Amino acid sequence: MVNMIPIRVLLADDHTILRQGLRRLLESHSDITVVGDADNGRDAVESAVRLRPDVVIMDMAMPGLNGIEATRQLTRDVPGIRILALSAYSDEEYVMAVCQAGAAGYLVKHSAATELISAIREAMKGNAYFSPGIAKYFTRHAATGLRSTRSGLARGKDLTPREREVLQLIAEGRGNKQIAAALAISVKTVEKHRQSVMDKLDIHDIAGLTRYALGRKIIENEHDSVSP
């Protein structure tokens, strides 16, 4: 029998207990090895660039940098990487935005454990994998050219990648100095991005930006969070 090289997996989720549970599940299979983990989107990107895993299991609702933005950055910067999205959400516009960011699959959290092994193996073969309810959605809309359509969520009112990062940090309650430190840019640059975000969205107060971010699932409402 041929000795197969294990599939190298990186886990990214801000729930420690969930990460630990997923690690135990994955490491019980001889063809999969967990090479690292991350508890926020920014660390997930940095770890993936450094470790070059085959597959990243990416929670979509993470602090600092959400899973959609992290997925978008990794599919741009790490050729060949396969990202499987984990999310509590299954609404169509959100799924579409995640897939347009470059995810190779989408798993709804409540059923992820039973499907994850199959999803990883399929991703490694270059195939897409979706939870059954999500797969039905794609089948239903296959004839409509869904993947080529830009949703409002995916487009984000044409904010730039940096503006989307700044928007998330503002909505999380970070001040300009904190945002500057997190993104390694100057406070003046943060102020410029903040003003641009407000102008593009026509929202000129932090409460309004926070509501927008919650509505677009850029940040997670604590009432929607999934217990690990």
C-alpha cells in the first residue's frame, strides 16, 4: 500500500474549545495532520503564509479580520491554498459572498463535525464541498449564473480591502490609534480611510457603521454566536 503524505490543515476559529475539538477530530485520521491554529483572521493569514497548509478551516466570524477578508487575502497571496468556510449563517447572500472571496467549500457549524473530514479530502482533490442545504441552493441557482453575480454583501458598496478592514475595527469599538497599530499604518491614514468609508456608505456616525457591519455580518452579533 502506498504511504500517503498527510493533508496539512490549519484551523482558524476564535473559540478555543471548538478549535481543540476539531483538532482532536482531525488528528484521529491518519491522512490528516494539523500544522497550526489561529484565533483571529489576521493571525490566520500570517500563519497560512508561513506554514503553507494544504487546507485552511476558516471560521467566518472572527475579530480583527473576519473570515471573508482573510479568505480573500489568502486566495490572492497563497496560490493553490484551499479554504473551507465554517459559519453559523446559511443565508444565500452571505454564502455567495464567501464563495466569491475564494472559498472552496462552505460548512454550517452545527453539522461541520460530521462533514469536515469529507470536505477536507474533497478540497485536497480540487473539488468543492458544501453542506447539504448549501449544495441544494447552488443546484437550484446553477442556471442563473450565480457565481458571476456580485452581491451587495460581497461588493460592500465598493469599499477597498483596507477600508473593509478599517470598517470592521471601527465596528468592534477600536479607536484610531488602536486601528493604526493593528494595521501598521499611521493615524492620519486611518482617519483618511474612516472618512472614505463614511462617505461611500453615507453613514457618518459610529453607531450607524456598527449597525451596517452587523447587518452585513462583517462582525458577529453576540446573540448569533455559536457556542463551541
